[in-house]
Amino acid sequence: MTRSLGDSESRIQRIAAVLSARREEVLARGERFYQGPSNISLASHPPFERWDNWVELDSASWPEKRERRFSLIPTTCFNCESACGLLAYVDKDTGRVAKFEGNPEHPGSRGKNCAKGPATINQITDPDRILYPLKRSKGRGQGEWHRVSWDEALDDIASRIRTAIIEDRKDEIMCHIGRPGEDGFTERVLASWGVDGHNSHTNVCSSAGRAGWHYWAGMDRPSADFANADVIFLTSAHLETGHYFNPHAQRITEARERGAKVIVIDTRLSNTATHADWWLSPYPGTEAAINLSIANYIIQNDLFDREFVRRWWNWEEWMEDVHPDKEADFPSFVEQLKEVYKDFTFDYASSESGIDAKVLEEVAVVVAGAKSKFASHIWRSAAAGNLGGWQISRTLVLINALLGAIATEGGTYPNAWNKFVPKPIYVPPHPEVWNDLTWPVEYPLSMNEMSFLLPHLIEQGRGKLEVYFARVYNPVWTNPDGMSWIDLLLDQEKVGCYVALTPTWNETAYFADYVLPMGHASERHDLASYEQYDGQWIAFRQPVLRTFMGANGEVVTDTRQANPGEVWEENEFWIELSWRIDPDGSLGIRKYHESQRNPGEKLSIDEYYGFIFENSVPGLPQAAAREGLSPLQYMQRHGAFEVKKKVGALYEEEIPDQELDGTSINSKGRIFTRTPKPPAINLAPTGDPDPDPEGRRPVGVEVDGRLLRGFPTPSGKLEFYSQTLAQWGWADQAIPGYIKSHIHRENLRENEMVLISTFRLPVQIHTRSANSKWLDEIAHTNPVWINPLDAKRLQITETDLIRVKSEIGYFVAKPWITEGIRPGVVACSHHMGRWKLDPEQNALTMRTVTLQNSGDDRKLVPKSPPQPYKSSDPDTGRFWWKDVGVHQNLIFPVHPDPVSGMHCWHQAVSVEKAQPTDVYGEVYVDRRASREVFERWLEMTRDAFSTSPDGTRRPRWLMRPLKPSKQASLLPPR
Amino acid sequence: MTESFDPVLCRQLGEVTSALSEVASATELRAEIADALGLPGVARSDLYRLFIKDLPPFASIYLSADGNIGGDSQAVISGIYRALGVPVPNDPDHLSSLFALLSQILVAEAKSIENGSEPELSSVVRTRQVLVNDHLLTWLPAYLISAIRVAPQPLSNWVSLCWDALRLLSPPAEAPGPKDREVCLDQVDNLAKLIDFLTTPSKSGIILTLSDIETISTEIGLAVRAGTKRMVLKDVFLTEPEGFSEKVEALIRRQISDYISATAEFSYLDAWVVNAENALKILSNCQ
């Protein structure tokens, strides 16, 4: 450093010139050159390079400075759906996990977690978890169990499944998945068995939110680029509990720091609403009217992105089908667009929603001003609450589509472009069967399995089950009309063998034949990828002690060797079970679970994931090689890999010439090709539009003379007008519109109110977070929110108990009088009210109850609150809460939306002071009434026999888990 | 009269300090920036080694009374952001944040000159002087002297460019350094206090990095354990006190020599010399 000052100056000048030139080039490409200070401080996370030997002082030994050495091994949280990265701190001396913190290498969560992630330590050290396979000793539901070997359980279950397959009773095998937390493993297992046996929780969760997106874009959910948005529009409590809320909330926070505006529509004053610039608290179910009033403002004032709409909406189809008498040009379309929405004024939306028209106008001006930087999100909430909730989602996409804010920086992407699903080692073919118990003919447009109707459909005599798996799922407690599930599971004629795959006891497992212990987040393998920003990543969930043992030279061939007791993981369980179903390979099942490296041997987990990471994830082998690792080792060490950043607007991508042999273009510009589909790199599910009559596959769409990739919809464009809906009996709902909910004021009886039952508590996640003592201490009850005006009218105080009555029963709860809910509406979180039948069973948040049956009357009677107890964890003797809330879902009849299939959660209820004999937590249900409501909602459907335009059960192009073959998709003879 | 720079030089320095800030953030570095700065083949592990393992560029580590991040010295720099109406970043005293702030100030200075707005220019120049003269110059030269010693080769240009930028930003006639400053005379009568002293640059005047300790340990035939710098120091002092002390003394002398050769340009280094000379005495007494 002995240069002269002049030398320093000329050096700075020279380098500044180069930097400036490079910066200009990068900015011209629309990219950011300087990322800015990292804000990564030493205190945030242990740097990756030191994960193998991390030293910390033991906090419990303070003031003595006792050092502890850790191996930090990444995994993925298994509580909610966000799949955030975790780092397990494995104590090198004890070989046990000491704690979990965030994994800074995870591109979605970026080292940040909510309370549920670190609470994984509660789950794996839970003294009351299930450690060994159990078999029922007495009659079903009578509560006595004995330990069995895995071999005994596997052989019995495999034998039943094998027999059902051989006897062509494939519909009698069903696996009911709670929140999957993985991408397709279980579906492929079922496909390998040749059964259409996948059942999901999705129709009690997100089908309506998905449907709104799917009919527009052929992809079924939003991926909002919150970090770069100018206006963020949330139809939910998204900052605290929404879908992918932790990865999203941190990006929304960044946007707010930049000055982005946040608009929240939520009837309830959620924590999210408290952070909003505008909180709109509408009368429930009127959200679509609000969305349409904003859309109408944009349309009538010509504030929409005219070129985007002209190029990318399928307006020609709408004009041809619905307005054949008009000129089929764009100006005529705009004229009709203005006409069709002109009645959705702010005054109309105000009269429906109860929100001041001036406020709606103010919000509309802000939304319109965002242009392509408008990021919106909807998932459950209003979409999941209402009849026609899918139109709330569809009208929200309408706003994005008007502004051209689709796949733009700061706009909203379709999910599949921000998600990466790699190709696995085997892809079994589509099953040759169609299961009417999950996909009944009355719901041809349902987005997912009609899971919550299963007891009713079986009760109607439509079928039975030989083997029913519930995989980390608790339908008795989670689904509506839980008493119908208890009735079903108690009937061994209808369910031959019920297998509960679960880490902890739950209300449904109590009725099982086998209870098989499955691992928590740090005890199992899975692969996950979710749309959380404009990029694509994969994350690896792994049994961290297995990885730790392997790194220390131990040979581990089975995850049970590393897990506590005999806790297993599903991947290995399914492979083992498949081998036992087809031991000699004669059923054609075993080949999908065999090693490719060592033919004739079982596929190992290391080979399964090793294959994926070596062959199916672009860039991963190279990244691993740079560190001198195999791709599997790289994922074991880092836990996640970012496949792509800034995916951009894929619909504008030019179709390469080599894909354009033997093409045809229809009158709307849809391009079909005879070129075979190139091998897919990313298997993220999307719509799969039909080929043309000559069998050419759709490959893109012609826009202004350019051949572009477009969207995976029949038209290749964004479908403002859904020909699918029109052709399948719902022409009246083929464009974004407003359906008055089943709880619309017009449909309520005098003195009835609306119960909002779907909101989450930030630290709980249904029964998945069970036995997490830290979380339970924070949140363990669910009082009914009630406005002071209603409380006064009903003469209710907070010292009273209340009865909340639905169409089929009532529950007894405590009121919480708050202005956080609008008058005429009450709200109760659905995370609480856990119960158990066995007084000897320990649990932090379950009260002991009895179930009383008399004819169609079902009653859940509380016996005793949870008590502190002695265990290996001294904290179980210290817990102080007695109030564990009320199980409200039992009194909700099934409300299947006739289009999306979604259960419509909102309830019309009456609220009154409890009667003197009522007991807090008591629930009564009339099963006759529950059947009547099911029948009444069934009458609203338009079945495939009367609507299918082509003899199929369901539009083939729509996404579907485990899609059956084309032949199996044909309607049976009537 | 405002002591402003030439606007072209302001913009050039602004550009370069932005790029230097990117490097110091120790995350993935854009290839274009690495190329322009002449950092061929710089890898993430190099960034980690310099900015996380050896010389975390937090001003508070080098200015605070305990050698830790945060505290008063971080609060002082936070005040500059607040005075400017700029959001205070998570790590306000990290060099990456400071260079980013400096870059913004330099660009603002260029604009003020070009707009001919004298009151605005005075304010911007004053802010720049506070940031550079009262803050960066108190610790960054000493930091860079240690960085020359331990930086991985691909980052050597980053160090010398920081040095060049700092020279250009230094006042032409620098304020007199605090030569008559009182030496901090903590009582160092046990190993724990000695370790605290040696790992507190504002008291010891020296910057002892993990790489320094590893190098010395290797020279005297010791294997180095994992853990924080304090843990490692304690281990080697307990194992080989005399041999290690001798080597540390040699290192201190080398640092004193490096400081002295640069005091002509950065007079604040005088204070570092005084403290480091005192450290020699303390170490000798401890033996």
C-alpha cells in the first residue's frame, strides 16, 4: 500500500468505470446489480462452514461456562405446509437432538421460523408419544391395545391388500392423507398398487381457493411476489397463519419497509389485520362482491392493462359462445365486459358487505394504481367458508388479470412456475380404476377427493373399505360431522381394517385396528417444494440422527435404527409393505420398489433420493461437485437447494422450432404438435389440456403471430370464460361472478348469526402440533368471539356459558366479548377442543370425555379436564391450564360446494345462554339431521351423467391426484 | 467554504464503495462485481473466512469496551442513519452497511454539487465527514492492516481498494490524533482477564484473529480445537503458555510496526500504537 494518492485515484476511476458499465448492462436486463447490505449478522445463524463442529455454552449450566459441541444437521419442518428449514443441533457427546433452529440455507424460510418449528423438540421428546406398533385388544373403540411387531402388522395389512387386489376389490383400499408435506411419494405408491385409493384433506382445506385459480390459469394456487409488490391484497390472516405464512410474512414485511401498502379482507380482527393499511371487515361471503366492485372500477375507467387483456385472455371464446350476435373483436369485448360488470358498483358491494362505499372506492384506487405490482393471496378463509367460495378466488384473480399482474415482478405467479418437483426413480402408470367413493359422479368438477363425504357415501351403500389408512390425519376431529366418522369406523362391516399412521394419539386413532408410529420432522425422509417467491427450490426432510450416525461411521440401513423406540418413517414403510403385498413380483407391484443398482433387492432410501438428486435436479450435481460432495451428501448437509431464481413470465416463452413438427393451429390460436413431449424436468402439477381430434398435443398458443408457450388451459390463455364450466352444466358461472353464500343474510332465519370457524391460531396447527408443550402453554383454548352489541342483545357476559346451535346440534362454550368481530357474526378457532376417551391416557390439551349414543342422538360429555402428571419430562407435572376449549367441528354438517367440492365451513347458528344443566365443552349431534343436510346439499349438484359433454366422469384436463387412465375416466353405464 | 469533492470523483467513489459493500456482506457475490474489482476466483469460503471467521467487519468489535458486537458504539452509528432519515439496518455498524451508506452520501454529494445547492451540499459534506472522519477512520485502517495479513489471496484486491478509497476520503489535513490519550490500564491478573484483554481491540490495540491463533499454534506444534476465539485462546494458553505468549508478542510487534508505517496517512493509528505497546507490557508482566 505504498502507492501515491494519484495512483489510488486513477485506480478508483478505472474500476468505477468498469463497475458502472457492468451495472448499466445488468440493470438493462431488469436485474438488480447491488443487492445491498446483507443484514446477515454473526448472531443470526452459525455459518455453514462450522456446522460440523459447532460449540455453544450450555444455557442450563449458567453461571458455569460448560461447553457443548454439536453437529448441525438440516431437515424440514413437518408441522404446517410451509416446509420451512430447520437445523437440528445434535449433541456430539450424547447423540441426541438438543434443539431446533432455522436453517439459513433454506431459500424459502431463510433461517426464520415461527414457534412451531423450534417446538419440534417438544414433539420428539414427548413422553406420551407412540413408540411401538400397537394392535387393538378388544372391540374397536374400546381402548385396549397390545404391542405387536412390525412384521406382524405388515403381514396382516399386506395380506388384506393383496387379497383385495387379486379379487378386484381395488376400490376397498384407501389412504387418507393429512397435510402431505411431501411431493407425490404416497401417490406413486398407490399408483404402483394399481388402485385409485388416494384420499386427501384438501376439500376441507383449499379446494375452493384452488378452483378459482385453476379455472383461470390451469394451475391451482397463487405465488405472490410480495417482496417486490407495491400493493398487497390478502383475503386472509396471511401474516400470521396463512398458507406459507412464515416465508411470505418475512417478504411482506420487507415490502412494507419499502412502502408497499397492505390491504386485508378479514371479518375478524386478526393479527394480520392489525398490520394492514386498510382492514376491510365484510359480512362473511360477500368478498366476491367487493372484488367485483374493484374490478368494475378498473374496467369502467379503462384502467386495465389493455394489451395484456387483449393478448392473454380467451375473450374470443366468450364472444363466440355467449355473444355470437356481436362483433368478435376486442373493442366489442371491452364493451361487453363493461356491460356485464356494470352493476357491481361500490354502493352495491357496500350494501352486500357492510363496508362503506367510500372506503371501497379508496381501496380500488390504490389497487388500480399498483398496476403490475399487485400481489394478491387467497387460500382458505373466505374461499373455504362459503358456498361459491371458489368465485371469491376467481374474482380476485380477475383483478390481477385486469392489471396484467400475472407473473410480473411484484405481481402474482401461478404456483407451478415457482415450484420444482423432480422426476423420481419410477413413475408407475395411471391406475385402471376410478374410485366412486372419493370421486362420486355428482361432483365432476370437484378439485379434490370428496373426502369428508366418505361416511355418508358408505352409509348410502356405495361401497366399503377393506383397508383404510389415515396418514397423520385425524378426520373424526378435523372433518365436519365427526360423529359420522365415528359411526363409520365403529362398523367393521364397512371398514375391515383401519390403520392409523401417526406419531401421537388422536381422536380417530382411538378407533383403529393398528396404530403405527411414524416419525416427526427430524425422523423421516421427504422432499418438498412450495411456491414462496419467484424462484424454485427443493428441501430435504431427513432423519437427522440417521445422518449423524452415518457421518460417524455407523452403517444405518433402516430409519428405525436411529429413531426412538420403533418409530418408523413412511417411505420405508410403504416400500416394505409393497414388497409384502407382492413378494414374488407377480402382481407387477414389486418392480416399482426394487433397487436399480442391485436388481432383485429392495430399493433403499439412499438410492431413491440419490437418484433424484443426481439425475433430476438441474444444477445440484454441479453445486455438490464444487464442494467435493455427492448430490445426496450435499442435500444431507445443506437441507435445501435453489434450482432457479427469477423464473419470470413463462407464458411469453417462444416455443422452440424442434417442438413444432406437424403442427395445427385452431381458430383461437391454440397450437397442437405431433412432436412428442420432451422429457419433463419439472413435474410440478398443472392442468393437462386435451389433444386435438387428430391426437396432436397442445404445445402453445399463437399471439400476434408469435408462437408462445401460454398457459396449461384448453385455450392456452387465461380463461376469463371457462368453457369447461359452461360445458359441464355451469354456464351461469362461467365467468368470474358473485354467488350468494349459504350464510348470506337472505338465507338466515331470524336470530341466526354466522359462525366463522376456520381461523388458525398462530402457534397451533390442527392436531399436527399435538403434545408440543411450549405451544400448548401459549394457546390451549378457543372462546367464541362475540361483538359487545350482540352480547348485550343476547344478555351474555364473559362469566356465562353459551350454547351455539347449528342445523344438527350444539356445543357449549365460553364467550369472549370483543370488537374484533363485526356484529351479527361470531368466531371460534378450530384448533382446540381436543378430547380422549381413556382417562389413563396422558395429554396436555385433551379433556377426558364419554360418548353417548342413543338412536340418532350422539353426545360428547366432558368428564374431567387434563391434569398434571409425572413423566420423564418434569414439565408435565407443572402444566397449569384446565381449559382446553371445545370441539366445534362435530356440530357442522357436511356442506359440499356443488362445483369445487369444497366443504363450506361457515355456519348459520343461533347463540344463547347455556342451560343450567349444560357443561362446558359438551357437544350434541343429531345424526338424522346430519344425513338430511347431506341429502339437501346433494340435490344442488349437477352430475356427470347429465352434464358430461364427452362421456367422461370429469374434465380430463383438470388436475387430479393419482389421475386414472383415460379408459377408467369414462362414465359407467347408468 | 464546503470541503466537497469533485462530483465525478464522488460518483466514482460511490460506485466503488457500493461494490466494496457487496463483497463485505459475505453472501454470494455477483460475477460482474468480482471481475470488476479484480477478485478472480473468489469463493464463498473466502468471504466466510475473512468476514465471518477472522475479521467480522462490525465497528463495535473494534471500538467497544468489551470487543463484542453491539453496545454504545453501535448505537452511535445508528444515530447517523436516524439523523439522515434512513431506516436503521439490522447491522448498522457492519462495514457492508457503512459502505452502502457512504455510497449513498457520495452520490447525494455529487447531485448537490451539480444542482448548485450550497445549503444541501454543506449538509451532505458534513454528514460524510462525520461518517468518515469520526467513525470509519477510528478503526478501519487498523482493521485493514490485519486484513492484509490474514485475507485469502482472492480478496487481497478488496483490501487494497478499501485502503485506496479511504485515502481519498481522508481529510487533506487530518485532525491531530489523540497521541496524548490515556492508556486503558485494566488490571490483568488472571488468564480470563488476559483473554478478555487480548480479544478487545479498543484496549489491547491489537487484532488477534482465529487464523493468527491457528498459525501460531501450528508453529508451536499444537492442534487447534473448535469453538469461539476466546475458547481457543484459553485452550492454547493453558497448554503452551510460554511458547504461545512469545509468538503473540511477535505478532503485536509486527502490528505496531504496520501501524507506525501508516500513521502518516491515518493519524488515528497513533492511539492503536499506544495501546498495542501497553499490551506488550501486560503480556510480559503476565509471564
